[in-house]
Amino acid sequence: MGFVLDAPLSEGPAMDLIPLDAQTPLGRELLSVAGVDRVELASATVWVSKTEAADWAMLKPAVALAIRQVLEETDSPLGAVGSDAAPSEDTALLRAVKELLDRQVNPSVAAHGGHISVEQVENGRVHLRMSGGCQGCAASSATLRQGVERMLRAALPEIAEIVDVTDHEAGQTPFYARDPGASAMLDRTIPPGVVEWSDGQVVVDPDYLAPRLGLTPQALRAGLQSGEVVGVTETGIGEKEGSARIVLRSATRAWAAELGPDGTAREVPPPREATAASQQERALAARVRAHLEALPEEAKPITYGALARALGLWAPGSVRKITRALEMTMQEDAQHGRPFIAARAISRGTGGLPGRGFFDLARALSRGPDANESDQAFHARELHRTTRRPADAGGVGTV
């Protein structure tokens, strides 16, 4: 029987089984359960074989409990498994791709509520999965092929193929909705110099753009820094090679333009925006915020898994739902100038810190660590801010 975890415990290809023995914390705990005969690990699945006399009806809850206890009590459930062995070429490539995505890609797509992860590497074929605002987004293909793939191949020429394994039809929070049909195009020429290429990026004169988004130039710059104004650039392929479309959105308006290969630009109707999040996701984010705000001092911080269970979420994928809800609270807090309540939630196995996505999104929202400040110091500072009384901030306040 396979027990699916919220995140992989090993970084090898999913089909590689790692036998676990009593020398590992996870293997030791599971093998001590009466009726368990063998334990193996394959990425995010723990495979358990039972003795002939054992009954799964009795064994299943005991195994699930043992797995939860180990994951809560230790940051190294596998101990030193594989530490002396050289990583395979696929494993090394998986780690390199993951590092590049975390460092160069996800900080940008996080501003749109999206995330791209590497799920598996097999014979040089890299399987990528999009989630959040990237899942089902009308610009996802351009993002993957013209941005992510080009960057990965330039840095890692050993990549044989990049495969998108995302179920885009199931995406509930795409940043841009898919347009079911063509709309009438404006043919409004933009004066020269307003929209142009600069160091491979499309730039727009803020004095021209701001009033079209209902803002002043100063408010536009501030909105771009805080995340209240967001934009995406799509580069053309095939017949549109050398052209680009840029779309920017404020809280109340949207504006789009196309830039041709010859440098001429014109305004076009912006694609319709999808609903930012489903009511169910918003409701979960509100529940997460309420639970974190009500945590007693002795319970701070709380792990993602413990937070999921406290809210009654036990099914596989619950931690992913929690992290998405935490990201939504961060976007709300950045918009209102509040400390990140998400700092009170941490990932197991990270030395008491939140997951990488917390710091990536904080940077994307221009609220990340200061220059020369470590992630640990930033988290400690942000966590302290969530516990300060209003009067502690230098003004007069009551609690």
C-alpha cells in the first residue's frame, strides 16, 4: 500500500525505490509496527508491504500515524540514506533545475500568484508542473517556452526535453483567462518612444501609462513595487517572432499594447482577467489567518502540516492548499502594509524557517530581506512584528 506525502522526501526519479531499514528514523518506526514486513520510498510515496497474517483495515491507520509522528518529530526522516553515494545524472539535473527555478523563475511568477516546480527527471527529460496563477493561464505556454525553457537550456545544456505535465484545464486561479474567441482589435497608434525595447525588456513611459491605469506616475511606481499593479510580457513566436505584447493591471483598470518587430507600437484590448481566486480558496485563507492570529505564544510558530490538521485538512495535497492560502495572506498583508502573518507558519526540515516560497514571494512583493540580511534574520524580524502591540510601533495604540 502506498502512503502519499505532501512533499517528496527524496530527490531521485519517482520510479526509483529506496528500501528503508531500521537505521533510518522512518524505517525504524514503521518496521516496529506489528504486521509491517517491508518499507520502501519513491519520491513522495511510502510503500509498505505487510505480512500475510496482517489486516490492512487495522494496519493502515497505524502506519499513517507512525509516518505523521516521524515527520513531526525529526527533520531527517531518512537519516543519512544515500549520503555516501554519488547522485545519478538525473538526480543532479533535478537538483540543478530546482535551484534555478527557485532562484530565477519563481520570484517573478510569484507576483502573479504562480509557481513552477520540477516534478521528475528521467533520462534528461525534465517534467515541470505549474500551479496557482500559472495553471490554466492564457500566457502559460509563452511563459514556459519563451522564458523558462530558454533559461533552463542555456544554463543546463544536458536537458534533453522539457515536458509540461500541468493539468491546465483544472486550473482554478489563472492570472489571465483563456479567451474563447477573437475580439475586435483597436488600431490606436502609440507615439514613438512610449513603448520600446530596452536590454531585452519591454518598457513603457510611466507618464503615458499612469493615467490609462487611473493613477499618477508616482502611484504607478509605488503600485509596481507593492504588487498592486502587475504586468506580464508575452514574446511572439512563429509568424510573430520579434513582436511582443505587454499587459498591465491596476486595481480598477487594465492596459495592453503590442510592439512590432519594426519598433512601432499600438494599443490593443487587454485579455480578460480571470477571477483571482475561488471563494473556497479565499475562505481557506481567511481561516488560516484567523488561526495564526489566535495562536498562543507557546505554539508559535506552527508547521504547515500541523496547521493543515488544525483546520481539519488530512487528504494528500493539504499542505499545498495551506501554502497557497499563506501566499494569499502575504499578498493581502503587503497591500495593506501589515507584517506577514504567514511568518508564523514554518516548514519541517528547514531549521525553523518557512519554505523557500515565503522568501521568494516576500522579495517579489518588495518586502524581502534587506541588503546583507539573512533569511533567518528576516524571518525573525517579521515574526517579531506579528507579535508587537500597536504601541510598540512608536505610536499610541490599544489591544
